[in-house]
Amino acid sequence: MKGILRSLITVTRNTFKRPVTVLYPHDRIMVPYNSRGSIQLMVDPDTRKILCDGCGQCEKSCPLKLISIEVDINNKKLKSFYIDISRCMFCGFCEEACTKKALKMSFNYELTEKDFSALKYDIKKLTKHARPKLRKFWKT
């Protein structure tokens, strides 16, 4: 009898509370500051160059080995940078391992694609949202 009475009290109390869920495609929630979404390669706003120097620390720290980096040895420039987001667990180890702060976990959590190959990010996709917009005095 106590169990039934306790459950009735709980139901009555929760009936008048605001719902916790939202109607997702139409209503969006504020993403918490410490949330981890897709990975971005950061770009220097002044020189507009990628901050990554290709040291490979992020590649070594990834527990699933999803990051692959190729560096041009002659110029010491980053030749290619790939991340397989389809298998990423968004642990953030790559961001922590980067000494240049070239990797950042963004707030973008909507990563659905029709094809798995679209979730293999290259330099172009990784810097898409990280590139700063041109300021008025930068325009030529």
C-alpha cells in the first residue's frame, strides 16, 4: 500500500513540472560549455595558416588510431590530416595532446551523413568552421 501511495505522489508532483525533453529539430538546447562535438583544426587569424605543425602527438594519443598525418619532410609542412569521425568517441585526448593548440573540440554535434565516406574528414573539412571570417580591413 505504501508503494502505491508513494508512486501516486511522484506522478502527481511530476505532472505539473516542465517537461525535460524538447522537440529536437524545431527546438534546440543550449550546448554546455564543456561539451565535446566534432574536431576542428585551428587557423591563425592573422596569417590564415593552420596551426598544426605535424608533430603527431594527437595521432599517438588517439586510443582508436583514427588520426593519420602526413608531413612534407623537406618543407616541414603539413601535407595531409585525416580523422575518421564515424568511429570517433570524442574523448578529447587528441586536443589535450596537442602542444600547439591546433585541435579543438567544437560544439557541433549534428554529424549525420548519408554516406560513411563523408565522415572521413580531411584538412578542408576540419578547417571549414575554424577559418576566421575576413575582417573589413583584410579585404583586398
